[in-house]
Amino acid sequence: MTKPENATDAQLLTRLSSGDSRALEALANRYEKGLVGIARGLLGGRQDLADDAVQETWVRVLRFGSTFSSKSSVKTWLYRIAVYQCHTMRSTMRRREDRDTGRAHQTRPPANTPDVDLVHDLTRALDSLPEAKRTVVLLCYHRGMTHEQAAQVLEIPVGT
């Protein structure tokens, strides 16, 4: 049997469906950092919310990994789940903020971050984009996905 770290993503999903917990660990080692990065970008830089979204992503992988159909890569499937979780969390946050304060709370980058003003300006610019466009920018330029991969994650045609 192939060691988890040497197995393909599809093999890991199969092993995970068979109850191999090391398969989940191997997938997490490959994708956790990238998933947290995209989640932070979609959730206004909130590390706590990003961690929650990624944790829920792994719960869904455990629950529904056996239903993966290989129509896309495991990577794009994982990112699709994470993006969906972030959209769900943002909707919940908006409803809560509308009810409580009527305006969103923004988190500034830590003061010890190099080029704080630039980071703040970029964060504001990203936040000003419609959610769908922000997601594409983050997937392509922050996570290095191709336009085709981003389109698969978002389940939209390339060029949309």
C-alpha cells in the first residue's frame, strides 16, 4: 500500500472513505495552508473565521468524500467546498451585522506587517469588489490557480 504522503489525491479520498485517518492528515498537509489563505481573503482577513471555514471544509470532506465524482480534481473540489463555506459564513455575518449594527466590521492588518498601508489598501480594494470577482482574484492571484481551475471551483464557464 502506498504511503499517504506518496498517494494521489484521489487515492487519499478513497482511503479516507475506507476509514484511513492518515489520508485526511495527508490531504490537510497538502491543502490546509492554501485553503486557509483563500478563506482569510474571502472573510475579510479574519483568521478565526478562516479557521472555522476550513475546519467545516474538512468535516464535509469526511462526510461526503465518498461522493467525489472525479469530474474535477480533488484540489478544485476542496476549494469549491471552502469557497462555499466562506460564502455561507459571509451571508450569516451580514445578516447578523445588519441586525446588530447595520454595518460590517473590518479588521486591519497587524501593525508589525511590512507595508501596512499597502496591505490595507489592497484589502480595501479586494473588499470593494463584488464577491464573485473577489473570489476569482483570490483564487488566481493569491492561490495561483489557472482561470480554468478557478472556473471549476466556482462552477462557472471560463471567461465569465
